[in-house]
Amino acid sequence: MTGSPAAQHQLDLVPDALLAGRAADGDTAAFEALARRHGPLMRATARRLTGSLADADDVVQETLVQAWKQMDTLREPAAVKGWLLRILGSRSIDHLRKRRNHVDLDHVESPRDDSPRTGTQDPENNAVNASRVEALKAALAALPEEQRRCWVLKEFNDQSYEEIALTLNISPASVRGRLARARITLARTMEEWR
């Protein structure tokens, strides 16, 4: 990282559009500020798309290298977040294709229950919840890859249709269609868990 912590903190307060413009002009500190700001979302997105933290870190690194090399091609600096996610989506897809479009959902982290633990938890409830999570993983694994990607970005990352479209380089209408089909399939598959 470049610069002092105080200088880094100041850059962390600068809007994306200004940072992207400065990064396009070769300012590495501005690019690092963008990476710090959007890195956690990129890592979470890549983890959900690739199914592994190690693969996610590789994909994020590749994305940042590509983004740095192509900063001067960014047409709308204010849209740098979507641009980064679009590159990340492409890199994730490339990574998955190398793995023959197979995501091992056993390594995908389950949504966490951040509620306080009380020691009076019901073992039967825990077993049912664990079974429910396993059933969802199996249902997700059975979805076509393009539907699974859209569903993960929407449900795990809470991205809008437009953000998903940018990430996957498809139209928002395609996102809506894929999500609708994924939801119908998942609802049918998970019916017994309702």
C-alpha cells in the first residue's frame, strides 16, 4: 500500500468517480482506495460464484490486475463498482469454465446465523436446519449454471437486477427471467421444507 494511514483515510472518503478518474490517470493510491472500498464485496461475490475462498481470492486478484490495466477504458467513472463487478463476473465465469462449470457446493459457506448462542439450543432444530441447508445446496447444485449465478448474486449479495446484469454481462431482462426460473425450481424442490 502506498502513502501514510492518514492519506489512505482521506482517499477512503473520496467519491468513486474521482478515485476512478485519478486511477485512470495512473494514481496507484486512488486505485488502492477503490480496491479497499470494493474488495470485500468483490471477495464475497467471487466466493459465492466460485464456491471457494481460495478461488475467490485468485479471481479478485486477477480482476484487480485487469482493472488496473484497463482503467483508461472505463467510460463512466461513477459506475466503477459495477464495472469491477462485471470484470469479476467474467473472471469468475472463466474460472468456473476451467473447472468444467462445476461448483462444489460443499465448500460454499452457508448463510450465517449471527444470533447470540444461548446453550439451550434444541439439537433436533439444529439437525433440521442442517438438513434444510444441505437440501438447499443440493437444489442449487441442480440449477443450470446461469440461473445459479443470478440467484447467488441476488440472494447472497443482495445485488439489484442491474448490478447482476453488469456483473454477468447480460441484460436486466435476462436476469429477471433466469431468477424467475431459478425461484420456481427452488420453490418446487424445497416444498417439503416449508
